[in-house]
Amino acid sequence: MNSDPEIMRFFQKPLSKEESSAMMDRMNRLFEDKGYCYFAVDLLETGELVGMIGLGWKTFEASFTPCVDIGWRIRKEFWNQGLTTEGAQACLDFAKEKGIPEVLSMASLANLASIRVMQKIGMRYWQDFEHPELIDHPAISRLSLYRIYLG
């Protein structure tokens, strides 16, 4: 999934197997530290990997960081089935149970599918911003930031 150029078109580049493994290690450490991460999501009926949906901890330099964010990455064969929205809503419910008062989400301005998921789960547009880690990638550096208050 992380090596598929179409799935990764709103990221800096597709990831190698080693980079994907390093990301999974980071998620395991985040879960140990904070009790949440981007979780692997399986289709209940078959056990097949759908993708990942969950909560992250963003610390890049911005006026709104550090913050908890919600994000997802789904395999193409599962697009447009409502699974992302369903999983994202479950993650917001989980965040509320954990006492997280606010969750943010960000997506490239052209990533209309992700922006639509943010809207469907009740997040509201806050602002657009230039992501400092994407300066060298002008096609994806401008992001829309959404937020939701949970408590």
C-alpha cells in the first residue's frame, strides 16, 4: 500500500519496505507512549488488510502543534465504500473516551476525498497552511486543516 504511487500521490513519495517497517516501529512506540497510533485496519469478514486509520501526534513547527491528528491511508480496492468514514468515526469515539479534547486533520488541498471524510465525521474547516516539512514539494505543500472539539 505504501509503495503504490496512486495511494501515495499526496505524500512526498511512495515508501520502500524498509521505510514502511520504520513507520510501523514508530506507530508501536507512539502506542506505547500515548495509547494511540495509526492502527492497521482489517476487513472483519475476511481479515484482509484495508489500510490504516488512527490518531497521530504531530510536532512539526506550526502555530497549532503539538497536536493530536486523525489520519488514514486505505488500499485502492476499498475506496468509496464508507470504510474510511466508519473507521475515522470510531477513532474519534476512541479519542473522546481517552479524554482527548481536540483532534485535528490535514490534507493536501487537492485531496478532496480525505477532506470529504473530515467533513463527514463532523470536523470543521479551520485554515490552510504551508506544511514546513513539504516546502520542497510545492504540489502538495499547501494543506487544509480541519478540527473537532470532543470535550
